Amino acid sequence: MTSPRLSALVVAHNEEDQLRDCLQALRFADELVVVLDKCTDGSKAIAESIADRIVEGSWDVEGHRQHAGYEACSGRLDTAYRCR
């Protein structure tokens, strides 16, 4: 029997200063999904070098942003993470 996959979801907006450390801390997950919301800094390049899947867009409502990330996850998701 195969173990369930664990997905880690990170929602980011211009987080280049801490995104790398945040994603590295979540490497225990089977899949890293990053939602980039209106990013104008280097967050995309960092996410591309580490994440398994990236969702880019512009959302005015937090719930819509997270829902887009949930849909991109292929594994079980217990918590969504925000870089701080």
C-alpha cells in the first residue's frame, strides 16, 4: 500500500527575502506548491528553483488565493503556510 502524499502550500506576495528559507523548511513534504500573488520581486525565480508547482495570479480575497493553491495540490494538505 502506498503512503498518502503530503503537499505543503505556501502563499506569497513579494517574499524574496524569506521565501527560500520558508520553502527549504518545508522540504519534508512530498510536494511544494507556491501561490504567487501579484509578486513584483524575485519571488518567482526562487519558487521556480525549489517548488514543484507554482500558481501565479492576482486575487483580492484571501480565500480565493488559497483555494487556487488547494486545487494545485496533488496530495493531502493539512495546513497552508505563509512566509513571515
